[in-house]
Amino acid sequence: MNGLLLAATVSLLFNQSAPVAEPRMVTPRGDLAADERANIDLFRNARESVVFISTRQRVADFWTRNVYSVPRGSGSGLVWDEAGHILTNYHVIEGASEAQIQLADGRQFSATLVGTSPQHDLAVLKIGGAGFTAPARVPIGTSNDLQVGQNVFAIGNPFGLDWTLTKGIVSALDRSLPNENGPDIRNLIQTDAAINPGNSGGPLLDSAGRLIGINTAIYSPSGASAGIGFAVPVDTVMRVVPQLISEGRYTRPSLGLESDDDINDRLKRASGIEGVFVLRVDPGSSADRAGLIAAQRTRGGVAPGDIVTALNGKPVSRVGDLLARLDDFRVGQIVELTLMRGGEERMVRLKLEPGI
């Protein structure tokens, strides 16, 4: 009897002390801040233009000689035009035997390769066919007027996490990166917007939602975003992509002269002159017609001929500098070279020709 009374007393006390679990009131959020609304609108407007690219590679079994198709990698891309051309990085599709494109609306296509420019890390693929309807494209901006501190936005598929938006600023301009496929990739935009593996080939946008670059690489000891990413500027894209679509390759403008970085460095140290030493002039070229003289071998070493110190007023000190400056122009345009010969400076005007 005492036991029952004790249990009833404990139960009564427990019930009296148990807290009442009531839901908390929700505080109204209010209107989004103006910059938040702008970010949301930018993403919604640009998302449909961004694609997910997965590639495969054919490999042969050493023992059976059977050929298999295995996954190679993934990246991002951008719908370029109504015809279904897709812009991405060259390194995204390099070594691949096939590429699959997935649009934001879920449609999937097998892509064909149209053209590549390894020296700019750009490539163009093609999807669609009869009856293909392309999604809306992002508007094209400019990159020659960018300023450090501007807001920028990157959209892509980092680590396969589809259609991701990150925000940052332009942290530096006119950066260079080594390129296994030719001269350094120059004039790059540097940003602290989070860019990771898989973002490559996706768009870098300004605050107006315009394309200002194609994300191409990160600088990171760990392989993940460390706050330094790079993008090919849209001004370069606008020069290169039309040629890739029409001709399948990019033809670099040429002056008709040759030099070499190693020899150039030795001649600069020996002479104390900063510039590009002309080592060969192609017969019949613009440089030949303008009277440029190449360096000559002598018993005492090398006698310098003409030294290119500037192109259109912009100094050049290395062969890569000269190639990068030339890349700002098209075949057929006229450029002005500043030359040093025998201690005297002179100017010559040349018409750019197709390079090899």
C-alpha cells in the first residue's frame, strides 16, 4: 500500500514539474537586402546558360587488347549561341574521346569537338541538331575596363556539385600562368571567388550579369580553393572563339620574326638592354619588308641586330610578352614596333600576318 502511494506521489510530482513544449513564434524576415535580390536574380538569369560536362576516355587492356570507355573527368561550360556551341576550357576535354553535356533543364547531349586553342585554354563543343532549342545566353561584357575590387560571380559544377554560385572580387589583373601547350597564358583575371576543380570552363560574371571571363584554374597547394582563381578574359574569348567555330583552330597574328627566351635572356644580360632580340626574319614577311635585321653570329659571339622594346607603346622584355601583346590584335591589323639598333631607337609599322 505504501509502495503504491509513493509511486503515485512521484508520478504526480513529475507531471507537475514537466515543462510545457510550445512552438516558438516565427519572426518575420522582412524584405531581402538589395544586394541579396541582385545576387538571386543574377543566378536565375545565368543558370540556364551553364552546362555540366562529363568526359570519357578510351583505354586498351594490356593483356586482352580490348578497348574500354572509362570516365575521365568533369567540368563546366557555357552555351555560346543558338546553334548549340558550348564554350569550355581546353584542359576539360583534353585527352577525352567523348563528352556528355547536361543542360540546366535536364536535357543531355553527346557533344562533338569543333575547335581548340590550347594556348588560351579554350575549346568549343557542339550539341543539338534539327529542332534544338538553346537556352538563354548570358550577355557579353568587356574585360579591358575591369578594376581591382569589382564584384564578380562564378557559376559552375565544383566537385560535381551542380550549378553552384560563388561570389568574390577581382583581386588582380594581367596575371600569367605556365602553359604546357605553348607560351604562358597571359592577361588572366585573378579573383577570390571560390573556384574549385569542376568550375573550369564556367563563366565569371560581373555584377550586371555579363560574361567577363571563363574560369580556368586555381592556385592551391591542396588542390582546393585557397582564394586565388584565374579566368581567361572575355576580350580574349571574343577574339578566339569565332575563329574556333569557323576554322576549328586559332591563328595567332605574326610579325614574321623569331626569337628564343633562353638566348634572349643571355643577350639581355650581356647587353643590358631590355627587349626581344630578333634572331631570324622570315623572308618575304612583314618584318622583312620593314627592313628588320636579325642577330648575326661572329667569331666573338653574337652581334645583335634589331631589338623589339615595345609594341604599340607597351614595353616588351620577353618573347612571351611580345606574343601576349600580339594576341591583342587580329591578322591584318597594323601595329607599331619600337626598335633599338646600334644604340639608336626607331619606330616601324607592320601589318600582322597569319602565324604558323
